[in-house]
Amino acid sequence: MTRRTGGGAATNSGIDFQQRVAAFFVLAMGLDLDCSSILERDDKTKICKVAFETEDAVDDIVITHESSKTYLQVKRKLSFSEKVDSEFYKTIDQFVRQYYASQNKNDCYAIVTSSDSSRTILSELKKITTSERLNNEASTDNPLSISEKSTYQSFLNCIKTSLKQNKLLNDTKVIQHLISRIYVIDIAIENNGIYEKSFLASISSRLCTTPKLLWGHIISKTLDWSKNRQSIDIDGINSILNNFISNGLFDNEIDKYDETLFSVEFDPDKYNICSGREVVIVDSFLPEFDIALLELYRFDDNGEFRIKFYDHELEMSDGSRHNLYGRFSTLSGAVRFITENEWIHEKKMVISELNDDINFDSSTIAIVYSEKVRQKVLNNREISKCIHCQGGLSSSSMLIEVSEVGLPFDTGMIHKRCLRVSDRVLGTSSNPGFDEHPELQDFDYQKWFLSLDKGQAVWIGSSKFSQQVKNVLWNSNSGSTKDGQLCIKAILSNGDYQYVQERGRVGRYNAERAKFECKQLNNWIEDSKDKGNPICYSLDGQTQGMYNDIQNSSSQPVELIECVKFEVTQYTRGISKLNDKIKNFYAPLISLVNKESSNPLLVDNTAFLISSPMELKLYLKNWVTIGFSYSLYKLDIIDSDECFDKFMRWANEKEINVLIDPFFDESGQLSKGVVMQDMESIEKGQDLKSF
């Protein structure tokens, strides 16, 4: 009989996770993505090389930066243990040996893992290492709970055991510095997960093919590189990306490693950006024609503009003004405009082209001006926004230049509908990665991806419950503010303390509100004691509430510590760094709004919000069964809890219901999703909403 175990599956999932992590950082290097948030750094950290299965003590993945290295030990699921045969001890042992072998004390050591790892690692160890970075005496200035002290001691034991086994110097200050260089990084890059989908969406505009194709290719390559203990640098990944990245704006040698934008198809055949001529459509000078297509010199001998543009008019060098219908960098751009606009087909047109043999686009002044345009485009970090309306760009668009009397010079991407007649059209663009998602109209994919970091805590948590239709409470009376100078500390019976949190973050209050909240909390302590159901915190500080409520809602007994009192204390940035669990509790979310009025679209006085835009196609198809019409909509990103609060206040004021990810059965009844409920209405005795 052959005994079957889950070892093979676990090993395979671990290998898959490691390759996904590796592929993420390789692509981050090739596309020059800012990984400072993922790597928990304060400043942008450039990646210059990624090495696999190296001869270093930490041999999973080694990232080389401009002046340091980051050694990654990738474990999809890791348990905390100081036993010398445990995976955790082996990881710390590798960090210790690498730290002592390193010639650069700025090197960093990261445990890269997923939410499947133990809370001791994801929460307590992360807090311990963060504390050491904030303050070398963090263990004194930021007292640890009993559980954290136990974790800290076990962590120290691992380090000291490694030092002893490797016959290395046991020095307290050196150990503290090592701890400060250790990071715990949780990357939710699971297959087909929301983070993976959003990451692929965020890079899609830089590619000339579907991002899934590139993603799968890089994952398979990382497996080969790992087997052969190879590395890849910027030159190497760019040679691979050349087959996937769009051609056009950044193809020449000078721009080889610049950040690419949309898949831009420029009008000229030879030059990336044409700046030497003006091609315009204006009212005809000749009575027998309605309009004229003119090709004109742009600069005079002194490098000054020969023609001035005023919104719907142009002014010639002789001072005459003429109605303007379109402006382009080349004749091919004008021809495309004429083809796409039927009203021109009914007009009689005269065409006047330059007959000179001189190519004015290759003149010195034109080349210098083209460089000015190029640099302006490169410096725009909001690449997924229309520079006119500031709306999201996820479908076909245009690259234009703004050079008009009375307006500052500008250039960038716009929606075709936002084109002004004085905009100088340089080319068209498309976003190949969104070809399979036409429903994501005007979607700012970059804003969405950046908003996902440490967000959507409530939806991630609710997904673990089997109940298909869930009720989620929203607190409309939060007293916490972004700039409050005080916070509230919960003193526990064992001498530990926790900070009062709202939505996973330390609550911040002004003096009046802090005093009020603290009094209410202390009254709660006295009231619960009288009822024999005291206020408690779990040992790890993750759960807080009345004793019986916590135990009754948990499948296993929970070790609880009674809360003795609450007191007001001064807020510092370090308190949030150590104790904040998330950045956004609800956000980001997607709201479907009317394209013309920008008002949320409603069905039976109900607004629908979506937590995963990549699933929107499925929802739209389902909503047809309940009469939802979406012919004219755009997507509005609710990117912060503050924006979500504003939306919910508007909904409450208008008495509008709010559903998250609603899915309906054939009879039109809600079968899956979340029903939002105002906590204030519950306190007033109103029933939970049902659909």
C-alpha cells in the first residue's frame, strides 16, 4: 500500500509561489516599477539584477540594488519555531551567516511569504523588526506584549544558536542591527487572485500583447534560471521584453530603458515625434472649396513659431485668423482624422502640401523640440490618466501636444472624445492588455493597483465566511481623524497594553474627542463587569470585545486578557507603524456612474459597488436579468476609506441601499454579495436590510 500525503502538493505550491515572487521582481526591474512599498522601504528602490539559487547563504532570490542587496527567503507557508530543524530556524540561520559574510551593512534580509504563514510571523515578528528600525532601543521604548516578548526571546534564541553553531561573535549591538535589517513581506501574488489580476492590469498598457502571456513566460523562465542558478540584469530582461513591449515612442537607443507608456503608433514613418511642420484643417481661402488641408512650416529661421493657435482659430504670420477644425504633426494623422469624421466627407476640400525636398522634421530646432516633448511625456507619472479630463485611460486614446497662446506647454495621453481642435495630434495609442476587458471603460488601472496595497481588509476577511449573503456594518460616526494628536491606550490586567483601533488603524483624536471616547470606553468596562462579561483582548491583540461574545464566535477557545482601563496618550508616527494592520478597511472599490452626469447608476434605488474590476464582465452579464442597463457608464474608483465614507453618507442621505459584489439568481433574488448597513441605524433599533 502506498501512503499518500500532501507533501507533493505543498512542495509544488511552494515552488509556484517562489516563481511568482521571482517573476514579480524581474518584471519590476524590467518595467522600472517602484517596489519601495512592497519591500517596506521609505525611498524608491531600483532593482538592477535578480539572481536565483545563488552560492550565498540566503540562496532563494538575491536582488541587487544600486548600493546594496536584498536577500529573499521565499516561503509560501512558514511556522514560527526555534527548533534547529524547523524551516524558520533555517531561514534565520541563513540570514545570520549572510549578514556576517556581507561587506555591506546596508544589505537587507526578507522573509517573503503569504497570508498562510503563522500570525506570529506576519504580525509579531513583523512588529519586532519594524520596532528595531524605528529605534535601536525599540524593545525598551516600545514595550512588547507577553506574547510578543515570548516571540522576541525565541527569535533571539534562533540568532544566538546560529551564532554559536557557526562560531560567530555574539555581540548585542550587532544582533540589534541585524534585526533592523530583517523584513517580513506578505505578497498576495496567488494564481488568479485579485492582486495578480490587478498587477497584470497595471502593466498591460506597456505591452503590445496580453500581459498573461508575458507573465506566464517570465514565470517559466524563473524556474529555468533557478534550476541553473542563473541571474538576470536590466539588459537581460529588456532583451526579453523587446518581444512584448510596444514599439514607437521609446524605441531608439537613447530611450532603451526609459519607462514605456501605451502602445503608441506614431504617424511618421521615420521619426518618432514630428515637430518641424504644422498640418491643419481650416476654412478654405478659395471660394470654390469649403475647407483646406494645409501643410505649413512650423519654425522660422530664429526658431520661433510661424503660426499661433487660439482654441478654435489659428493666426498666420500675416496676422489673419482662420477657423480651425484639426491640427496634426503629419499628413497621415490628418488623413486618419478625415476618414473617421463623416461630416468632412460632404465638404469640398483643397489640399496644399509642402513641396520642398528638405525634411523639416529632422532640422536641429525640430529635433530639440521633439526632445522637449519626449521628456514631458516621460516625466508624467500619472500615465493612466487623461491629461485633459483626468479620467482613467484603459482603451484607445491619443498622444497630443498642447502649444496654444494663453496655455502652458503640455503633452500626454487623452481620450479621443477629449480632443480639442487646437491639440496637435502626435499619434494614436491602444492598451493591448485591456482588449479582453472592454467593459473597463475609462478605468485608471494604475490608481487601482496602487490603492490595493494593504486595502480591502473587510472583503478579504468576509470571503472566509461560507455565508453567501453577508451584512457588513459601516460606522458613520467615527471620531478618528488623520491629524489627531492623541490616541487611546488599553491597559490590560497582565501589564500589557494595546491601542484602540478603528478599521485596523490606530485611532487619532483631538483633545475633546479623545476625552469623550476614553470616557465611553471606561464606562463600557464598568458596565460589562457588572454583567459578568468583561472587555478583553486576545493574547495577540488581534481581537477585542466582550469575553462571552469572543468565545462564542470562535470555533476554538481563545486565550483572553481582561482590559483594566483606557487612557489617553500622545500619538506618534511610530505607534501607527508598529500597530496599524491595514491602510484601508473598505477601499478600494469600483462604482459605476453615468458617463454624462457622473451620478452612480441605480437599480431599484440601490447602488452596486465592485471589489474586483476584473470580474465586472460577469457581474454585468448577471445584472441584465434584473433590468440593469449599462450602455452609458464609466468606472469611478473609491480609492480610500475617506472616499467610501463620503459615498455612504451620500447614500444614507438619499436613502439609497448599497450592495457590494451583488449576484442574483434567476428569480432576481440576491444570492451572493454584501449588504452594507449603517451602524447608527442598528443602534436605533432598525432591522438589518435584506434583499
